Amino acid sequence: MSIRVFLAGTLLTLMLAGMLVQAQLAAPAQVEHDLQQIEQDLVTAWVKKDRTVIDRTLAPEWSVIDVSGHEIDKPAILKMFDTGAIQISSGKIDEVKIRLLSADVAVVTGKTLAVGASPEQAVTLRFTDVFLRRSGKWVIVASQGTPIQGN
């Protein structure tokens, strides 16, 4: 095989692979809608104390770097949820930005306002969630939250 044939074949393969990736990323509107809905569903689940939504949305290996800089894994956060250690009476998510890194990987950033048992227990933070699509469903594999001073 000549070097020209090899290079032409390689170039064609790369072009086709690039077209495939573009085709997969060409429908971000539905993905954006789905990921925004998941973020809204999570905050609603905390308020309504719906453990099922939280459990199915967080991957088994999920962890978060919380507002105090500590890492908390999924079993620990579910225990906090079950014991009522975290109380959220209302929550709002906005300023959501979605970066689709591939057909199955996305990074979502945004701002959350969560109110605890009383208005004095309100916290505003910037968050980052890393999503993977597994078996056709999006799950969060890592999160991070940074408090915004002065809410």
C-alpha cells in the first residue's frame, strides 16, 4: 500500500468520524432540555423529600465538593437526606449553562438558591455537575458547589 493511499484512507476516516461527532452533537436542544429538567427535578426532589429522584440521578460513584470544601459521596448524602440532616424548604436554579463535550458527556453549571428551614438559612451558590449518559439516561458523576457571598 502506498503512503498516499494510506494517508487518503486515514483522512477519509477522520472526516467521517468528525461528521459522526457533529451529527451526534447537532441536536443539543433536546439534550439541553433534558439536563435542565434533571437539575430542576433534583431541587424539587430535595424540597419534596423524594429520595427516588436523587438516588436515580446520582451515579453510584458520585461525589460532591460541598460549600465547605469537603468531599461527600453518594451513600453519605443519601444518609443525610434520610435523617433530615439537610432541610430545604424551597429552591431555585437559574443561569444554567450546558457544555456538551461529547454525545454522552456534559458539564452543567448554574446558580442555586436554597432556603433551609427558615429564610435565615438561605444559601446561594454556583454549581458544576458532570453528567454521563449511561444506557440512554443521564446521571451525575461529580458535583461541586461554591457559595456566593452576599447572596
